[in-house]
Amino acid sequence: MINDIVKGQVLTSMLKNVNNAIYKVIQDTVNGEFKGQVYNFGLKENGVGTTDFKYTRQIIGSENINFVENLKADIISGKIKVN
């Protein structure tokens, strides 16, 4: 990750967890449940996310990190709709 290269200089990076999408498709195929369709992997499916703020937690502050985590939880629960 870029965070590891320039420690403390990048506030966060977005993660694209392609591995989770690939695993799900393989799992569905092995179980005979694969369907030829568009699959969307968002926050709920752990397809995207943010880094763990390893080098910037102190810069961003726990209040802001908690705010982002609460937004993520609201998106996952459906309280906030993302189009």
C-alpha cells in the first residue's frame, strides 16, 4: 500500500478487495450456485473499504475515524442509500 511507502503522508487509501469477489465467485461455482450476472461488491460484501489508518490515526483523530466508521455501518445497514 502507498501508506507503507510514505508513512504519515497519505491520510487514507481506498481498498478494492478484489480477492473477496474472486473467492465468492469461485465458491459459488464449486457449490453449483454461480449465475452469469453482474455482481456488486460494496461495503456490505467487503468489496471496498478504507485502510486501517496505521500511520495517520493520530493525524486524522479518533473522532473523525469513528464518524467514518459510523457512516460505513449506516451504509451497510441500509440506513444510508448509495446510488
